[in-house]
Amino acid sequence: QVQLVESGGGLVQPGGSLRLSCAASGFIFSYAPMNWVRQAAGKGLEWVASITAGGRTTSYTGSVKGRFTMSRDNAKNTLYLQMNSLKPEDTAVYYCEKGGSPYRGQGTQVTVSS
């Protein structure tokens, strides 16, 4: 079955960096476009970034453009989200999603606070 397991979240000060990972299994990872989404406390799910199956094309929501970088290693079945210059408003649970499907991981908490 499809499994997506996020890791790498934590507490970081404003301006700091974190790298999230998502280990995928149960499907042909190299064929699947992937997404990162996030949900802040009391708010709805927000799309953050997407990447094509081959990894050549990425897209980002405006609030993270220039600060976040999404990438993937198809040989390792792993998705990444490098987050730099973090802001308090980036605080949320971050999830990876298999594009075009209902599959989403359990999430990893990112808290940006001094």
C-alpha cells in the first residue's frame, strides 16, 4: 500500500532553516508528481509546492517562493523540502502528497519561534 513518511520538522528561530524529507513506498515513485502542503493550527490545508515526476519542474506558492526549494531523489524514493529564511507564519504541520491522489503522509510539525 502507499506509504508516505515525513521527517525533519522541529523548532527553529526566525531566519533559520530546516530540511524536510518524505520517504515514499508502495508505488512507482519515479512516475508520480508530488506535492508539499501545510496546515497551520485552526486553518485549512494550504498548497506549498509541487514537483514533476522527473524532478525538472517545480512550482511554489507565492509566500515561499525564493525561500523554499523542493527536490526529489528518485533512486532513493525520497522527496525533500529545503526551507530557508523561515518566518513565524511558516509554522504548520507539513505533509507530502502523491500528486493526483488522496494519499498524504502523517505530517511533521514545523514551529518557527524565538
